[in-house]
Amino acid sequence: MNIFESTTIPVLQEVIGFAQARNEVLVGNVANAGVTGYGVRDLSVDTFQQRLRKAIDAHHEQGA
């Protein structure tokens, strides 16, 4: 048994990874704010949370 798989560390890694990716997208929005035709981008927090919940549930079902 790997101690990192039996804790919340993998979940925290995913949350941090999402936050970093979203930050990069939002920084790009600010950097391109004055560019004509630039479309604002974002990553869906709701979608991320739903997919993370499904992954956590599937992991718990495998361990049960």
C-alpha cells in the first residue's frame, strides 16, 4: 500500500493542478484584454468538481 494513495494528497494535487491551470488561463485573459477579437477563456470550476467527485467515488468503490 502506497501511503500517498491512501490519503487526500492525490486529491489535493488535482485541486492545485486545476488552480494553476485556471490561473494561467486567467492571466492570458488579462494579457490579451486589449486585443481586438480575443475571446475570454476560463476553466469550469463546476465541471472540475464534478469530475473530481466521480474520480474519488470510483476510487472508493475500488477499495471497498
